[in-house]
Amino acid sequence: MRADEAVRYVNGLAFKPGWRPIAEHYTYSHIRIGFIIETVDTSYPDGDGICRDRITILGRDRLVDVTDLDEEGLCAEVLKCAADNDSHENREFLKARQPDGSWQAPLHPHTPAGNRAWDRHTRPQQPARTSSATGLMQLLGLED
């Protein structure tokens, strides 16, 4: 698919309420896919934890090589971009009440602590390392 065709296609898509897919030409074979999202400002929750101040944001985008894509492949890329945006927004929305009654987002993507916590809990667990002799003994059933 050519980039100009892909841009036209993405800009003509409909998605969930408040989310508008957008694309722009980047190079002959690449486009940038993103979203205009109508949401609320997560920085200022009311006392009940609900955020009510409406805003419109330009969501996270991704660069896509469209050379070998058909319309379905392009739709899959749009949904990958949506998933990235959803994950990012979800991390902002999830809040825990603090002892003083305020709200804190423990996995907030715009804070170093939130990013460290997210990485720590989403990174695949590495198997415990053993020495090759111990591993061989365990494999042979000679050591518990």
C-alpha cells in the first residue's frame, strides 16, 4: 500500500466514542498513526476519585511501514496504536486513596516512580539462574 492511500484510509476510519484515528504522511512508505481522544484530565480527581474536567488530547502515535500492508493489516496497526494509548491512559486513571484522602496513581506513566513500578510488575520474570553443574544434577534427578 502507498503511504498516501494509507493516510486516506486511516483518516476515514471510525472508532470508539471519543477516539478519532488520524494519520499523516511520513515518507513514501511510512505513515504516522495516532488518535485524537476526548477524555478527562486525570490530574485533578474530585474527592470521590472521579475526574470530571473534559479535555481533548493528541494520543501517542506510532510510525508504520505500510509497504506490505493491506487494509486489514493497516487496521491491525491502528488497533496496536489504540492498545498503546489505552494502556497509557489506564495507568493515569488508576488511582489509590491515600491516608490523607488524596489520590495517587501508583503506575502513572509521567512519573519516574510510576514507570519503575510498571516496569517492575510487567517485565517477564526471568528464571532463577543455577550453575550448569547444579542444573545438570537437577535435570538428571540427582538433586532436589
